[in-house]
Amino acid sequence: MIDQIRTYSRCSKVFGNGLGDAIHMRERECSIQRRHQKVIEETPSPYCSAHPGLQKMMCDVAVNLARSIRYGSAGTVEFLVDEYTSSFYFLEMNTRIQVEHPVTEEVHPGLDIVELMIKQGIAEHSLGKGLAPSSSEMQQSTYNDLYEVGKARGRSHAMEGRIYAENPYKDFAPSPGLLQYVDWGGMQEDWLRVDSWVDTGMAITPYYDPLLAKIIVVGRSREEAISRFVSVLDKIKVSGPPNNKLYLKSIAHSDQFFRGFATTRFLETFFPPRQSFEVLASGIDLTVQDLPGRTMKLGIPRSGPMDDLAFTAANILVGNPRTTEGLEIIVVPGVGCALQFFTSAVIAVTGRDVSVSINGVGYPTWSKIVVPPDGKVEIQAKTIGHSNGFRTYLAIKGGFPDIPSYLGSKSTSMGLGGYQGRSLIKGDELNLGDCSPQGDDSTPFVLPSHIVPFYPSDWVVYVLPGPHDDEEYITADGIAKFYTTHWLISPSSNRLGIRLQAPIASDKIQWARESGGEGGSHPSNILDNGYAPGTINLNGDTPVILTNEGPDKGGYLCMCTVATAEMWKLGQLAPGDTVQFRRLSWNDARQKSFQYNEWFNMLQRSKSVNKIEDGAFDPLGGPLEDVSYGSILHRQSSPTGRLPHGVVFRQAGDAAILVEFGDMRLDILVRARIHAFQCLLQENRIPGMLLLCPCIRSIMCFYDPSIIRQDDFLKFLREAETSIPEDMSTMSFPGRRITFPIVLDDRWNKEALQRYMSTTRDKAVYLPSNIEYLARNNGLRSAKVALDKLVASDWASAFILPVHFSYPHVSTNPRTASNIDPRCRLVGQKMNPSRTFTPRGAIGIAGPVAAIYPIESPGGYQLYGRTLPGWQTWGRGPDFRPSKPWLLEVFDQITFIEVTEDDYLELERQFDAGQYSFKVEPVSFSVGEYSQFLLTIDEELRVFRTLQAEGSKREEEREHILLHEWEEQQSSSKVNTTQAAHEGYVLMLTLKSGAEIGITISASLYSTVWKIKCKPGDTVLSDSQDLIILEAMKTEIPVVAGEGNAGRTVLRLGPGVMEGKTVRPGDALIVLE
């Protein structure tokens, strides 16, 4: 009864020539198995070594078997060995090479089993026979001699461990997903071999075996092999979904394995410590964030925690460095967060006022908490109506060491960083660092309420005016009204931007101009410039606060910029809250920064002695009066008149200055001057100067206000600008001509527009077709003529933003470029409001420039086609590098070749696999030659621009009417919402009076009805059936029937409930029978 005894698995590697001859290559130990599949293999077997004669008997039996069946190839004969009697029993023969064949090769220097199989195949094919019996390959002495050579070289014992994409703590469940970082240690030792097919950025699918790699080591002894095996496991990194690397290390450290006593059932009872937690429920959103995020600009989102004050406080409370990665959580009533810990850990929960419990026992927020082993941490929003604040933070001592950094940060962004480049979901498991309590970690420490920041529903956020708080753009009354308005936080807000709504729908920005000129038809439009973090971006008539995932460049005016010390408040602005912006001086902003930093220092000191020190203060500080002053720091005139309006230096918060050159038009000479200015600043860098973000007619200059004052930095910029000669006509710029495939008028962009019309705005001059609008707006006969022009000439990337993602509520330019031939340079307004969704690779027009969207994202350009994105996250392919995942550079030239949708899908597949190669040719862009070209087409260009201006004027007039109609509709919708609220109140009274009995399913958060998936009269099929889909924070939130409601009938929808309508917490969505 073999299955009832404790057994070891042994196997003997054999090779036969098919003619009745066979040899063996010694035995292998294969007892470490799960689901009858090996995990660790080694040779020689420690059991055989301890039982002399057993190895020879097994190998002889294996060879006799191979001879008897005239076996021809490599094969493995497997045996089970009785632990007590050493008797062995035939189990099976694997008639193929096996995964563990490298351990056999490593103790036989020079042996290549695959090569041997090929030789056998050649002999069978060419001679009709196998390898000759007299050949060295078929002599047992050959392999015995190789083994002795190996021993003499210190290669007596080999061991292989298999790295699997599986979770050994969940019955070895497969773990498909994204490999975010793979590093095999870079070791070149001759005792190490790594066989693998995976690399950073590869997706592990659920369709194949989960084997990722084989780690093979060899040593003079088994003890040395084990030691080397463990050291390699310590050095290699395989970050992504769960894998068994740490599990292998635990096996190697176990006493039973070390002594060579592990049987085939060893892993059935082997449960090493599990230092991790599992997500049981993720709330509305759950992400990994760290500080300071990604600070390289270049259009790459900064990310990081939205409320860095609460985040940093949580890290201080658990004893982490302030920048350590932690969790950002959003919960709403009925949609909580739950984490199952498998080890003891020190945690802290800060931010929004929530209920925290561990195994059902409540704990205070803003405190140090010790989670016991197997502790279940639950975070729940308090009742509807108790909504102060929006985001919660959870810090864990030691952080998440297995989450890799991407471009310098572990923060989760749009497909980048964090865990799998996404929000955490149910079932995710994250490994923890050194999280267990030590020393005084178990001593309670709770922040008293007067120290904890207060989160109101009506906020005041302090800002610095500018860069465009200017009567050139907005009237004096409009500026004053902007700062006195209590703006409503829209449910369409998210980590990219916080969209604001006026209290009265008819209220809008009071513009001082009719249009944005070349920047676009709407007065909010400008030619793209840099954005400072926290700037209030005027997206059409909708203010949007640009937050952590927001752009650093774009084509909208920026009214004011949140002071650095006030940025944390943006993370707690909840949909339905209000916010008023109050201006303060640069000096007052610096004072707030001092208070902000001192609060952390106070907390750090208090935590070290487990007592809040006397005189501790509220980080909000006292209120300040609004200070009205201009945002222009200095105007510098042009001596020769080459730059109308000269150079303007504008305040952009307390840590940046926007420098604008000339008037609002696209001019290569201006762009060349900006480039020269940038080079000069970089050559003469001063302490405190940070990043420079050049754009079409401006450059955003960032500085560290703790090192250099604003007035000193301004002086440095002014002196640099005046030292540049005005005549730039002799300059030329080397670049490349790159060919992109393009699908014109594609189905993916049409789907994005359809979604926009159903959820955002259904009437606009650019609807239902962006392309037909572009034709009309440019005085062209048809959409076909417009498309022909858009691909007839090369595009110059003289104005390119080296890397730029596309963001919400602001149409930024992932790759902005202008058509080289101005006769083909179409113009168009930005969508108002902008889209919440744009396909990856979409290309569109706004103002006179085009943009390629590198990822699926929001945006506002007029879409006309789809191309390859020019961005490779992991730097795969001949045109990219891991350190440079973008393609285009300044002064590259882009040409398009039209392809079909089917062709595009194939090219996209090649691009994603890193197999696509762009056609690249060297070119040079000469400003002088280009100026001469313009002279030759002067008359033709004049006619084109006249027709273009006439078309733009007609479309602007139409848009004015359609926008007014849409705004009236929105205003009416608000009235209807009020009426709906009244109807809901009447319905509630009716239900209370018993006139009609029903079960009401209510909205749990301020959101928009995205899809209604039931109708009156429908029968609910299951408790988990989705009845309505809400949308908030760019997240779809299913509203399920709920426990006990299967079989009930839908009586009606809630008052006023329809797709596209806004609902508030507690609003009735559906009434069931």
C-alpha cells in the first residue's frame, strides 16, 4: 500500500538510443512537492547518501527498464521510497526532458541533455537508427567521469528551486498579473544558473503554467548548496502578483529539509509564518501611495497621498520615516474597507473621521494601534450625514518592501506604480516589512482632538493669485466674485482634478475677452503652458483644482494656486462640500509652511516620549483676511519690438514663476528663444532652482522657497532673459522624422464621443462629430477635406512636451505638435466640459496644436484618429529604454500613414509586445529656411486663414447659442432636483403613514447615475444583482439589490432618477415591493 506509507520521491535520469542501450545520469531528490508537482529538486539525494547502495540499485533498475523497452531519448524513471525500510517502488516514467534537468547537468560539467536529444534525433532521422552503442554518449563511464570531474571542481551537490506565480498560503492558487520589477540579482558566479523567460513589465496570464524561473545552485556540499540557494533568494527580486520566493526560503530554513528528512507529504503540514495582509473589502478606492511621489514633471503624474498631512502623521505614529508608502482609502456608508492581517503589526489610521475596529473591537483614529496575529481590521464610514473629510490613511510599520518603485516612487498612478499599477481589490495580498511591535510600540498613544485637523463641510483654502488672475482675461468684478464664491465640490472630481460647481448654475466666469485666440475659441483657452501643483484651472467655465494626478502642462487659464501648506486640504474635499479661496501673500504662505512643518516636528517629539508636549497647536493655524493683489511680478519689454507684449513674469503659487514670451500665438522664433532661455538657466543653475517646464510660448520655473526667496529667484530669471539676443533666425535644430500609423475617423473615438454625449453634454458645436466640426471651423468643404489636410503635411514637434499624460477636465498634450505647413494647420476649441474618457493613442486638435494621448484617460481635444501612443511604460522595443519610455523629442517631425482598423489592432499588438519599430530618419529644422518657405506661400496662406477665420467665427457664434441652451438645461435640472427632493420627502411621509409599503435602496454617496439596469415590473433575480451603476471619482459603483431582496419586484425608480442625473447620499434610487 504505497499511498499509506511515508515516502520519498526519487528519480533516475536515463538516456537510451532506441537500440536497447541505455545509461543513467545518477538520481535526483524530488520529495518537495505540492499537488504532486516538484518545488525543489536536488542531486544527489540526501536519503540515498545516507543509505549506501540504494542509489546504485535504483539506477540499475531504471537503466534495465529503458533497455527493455528500447527507449530512445532522455527520460526520467520515478520511484517512491519507503521512509522506514528503504524499499523502493516504481511510480512512473516521464518520457521527456523534465523541468529539473539542470541539476543533473550542473553536477556533470559540460553535459547538455537537450544537445544529446538533438543528436539522437539526427541519428534516427539520417541513419534510421539511434546513437551508436560504441559512441561516447552511450558509455556509462562517460557520465561517471563527468561526475568525478564535477566533484573535483567543487560541484558535488546541485539544487533547483522553482519560482511560481502562485500563492502558497492559498493552497498554491495561481496568481496571474503584472510583473512590475524583475531582477535576478546580476550575479555572475559560476555556481549559479537562472533559467527564466520573464522580465519587468510582462503580464502573467491565467492560461499557462505559473512557472516563472528556476534557480539552480551548485556547491561542494549540500550545506553549501543550501546556503547559496538562500543567499540567491535574498538577492533576487520578483515583484508583482504573489509568488513563492519567500516560501522557498522558508523551506530551505526548515529543520526537516536541512536534515534531508522531508517526504512527499512534507508541504501538506508545512505552514511557515505569513507576514502579509489580504484585502477583504477595498471600499470605494484603496491605493498604495508614498511621498514625495514622482517629481520629475515631464507630464508624469506626481501621485502620492492627496492629504499629505494625515498620511505623514500616520507614518510618524507607527515609527516610519515620513515618506514611507502607506494606504489611501475612500469609504462611504455601506462600502467599507477590511484587511485581514496574518501577523502582528503596528498601524495607524488617520484622515477622515471613520469607525475602526479590529476583530470587532473599536479603536480610535489618529492613534498607534497594535494588530494581533490574524487580526481583521475594518474601516467603515459613519452614518450618512456624518461626512466630514473624504480620505482615510493607513500606515503600517515597515511599509511594503516588495512593492517596487517606478520612476522613483511606489505611488499608484494611472497604470503605473503601486500594486499592479491599480487600486487594490478584494483578494490582493501584500507582503509586509518589519511590522511587529517592538519596545514601546505597544504603549498607547492617541492624538487629542484639539491637535487633530478639523475637516469642515465648508472649507476655506488659501491661495496665491496667478498666474492668470489678471484683468486681461477676467474682469475686475469677475475676479472679485471668484474669491467670494462658495464653490460646490462636484461628484465628477477625482485624484486628477477637483471639479467645482457654482452655487447657481447660471453663474459663470466673467471673461474680459471673447475668445482664446490661437489658444482656442473659448476665452478660457490659451496656448499650452506649465501648471503648478494645486493650480485652479479654468476648464471652460468650470474651475478645476489640479491635484496629484493632474498635468504639469495644458491649455487653460489658471486663476490662482493653492499654497503649499494648504495642499493637504484638497484630499479631504468631499463631493457636496463647498470651498472658498482666500488670497494670501507669499510671506504668509511661507509662514503657513513653517507652521505645517513644525506641527510634524511636534508630533515626532511627542511620539518619542508618548506624550503630547505642552503648547501643541492645530495645523490649520488662525484665519487670515483675503489680500487682493496682482499676479504679475514683472513685465520686461522687447527693445526691438520682436516680441509684442515683451516678457511677463507671473506668480504661480509659492514655489514657481511662469515666464511668458510674446503674444498668444504659435511662433517658432519664440519657441527657440524659450529653448535658449532654458539652456542658459541650466548652465547657470543656482541653489534652490528646481525643474523647468518649457512649452509653446512660456516656461514654468520651479524653485525651493525654503532655499531661495521669490524676489531673488525672479531677479535671476530676469537677468538670464535679458542676456539672450533677440534675433534667433540663424538657429537650426537637429531632429528625426518619425512615421506613425493612423486610423482616421475611428470607431474608438466615436464611442468616446457617444459616452460624452450620454454623461456630460449632449449639445455642442463639436457634436456629434469632432471631424465635421473641424471642417466647418476651418472653412473647409467637408470632413474628408479636413482629414486630408491633417495627414497631408508633417507635424513639427518643436513644441512637444517630452512626456505628457492626458488628464481630466483639462486637455493636456501628451505629445503636442503643430502642422509644419500652416495651410494644413487646423484649429479647434477644446471641449467644454472636457471628456472623462479618451482612448489610448487617440489624436486630436485644440487650438493650433495636436496631441497624442499615451494612455486611456480624460481629455478635451477634438478627436480625429487613433495612432500608436509613443509611450512604452517598461521601455520595451527598439525605440525605447526603461529610463526613457517616451519616443518623441523636441524638433522631431511626425508623418502619418493611414491604416485600417484591423491593421491598427495588429500594429498595436506588436507595439505592446515591444516588437514594433518606428521608421526613423534624421532631419534638421532650420528656422531661416522655414521663414523663407512661409514667404513663398504667403498669398495662399492669407486666403486659407481668411476662410478659417470666417468658419471659426460662425462656429463660435453657434457654440455660444448651444452652450447657453445646455446651461439652461443644467439649471432646469437643478430645479428638477429640488422638486425631486420634495417628491422624495412626500414619498417618505407616504411610506411612514403606511399608505404604501416598500423597500427603498438609497444612494450611499454624492454621485451621478451612470446606468439603470432595471425597470418597474422587473423581478430581482439575486441579492447580488446590479440594479443601478453610479459613477463618482471616475469609478463605477454598483448598487446591488441587497440581502433578502431576491424575488422582489421593482416598484419604481426614485424621484427624478434617470441616467446622467446627480444623486446625493440618502436619495432614493429604487423602491422594491
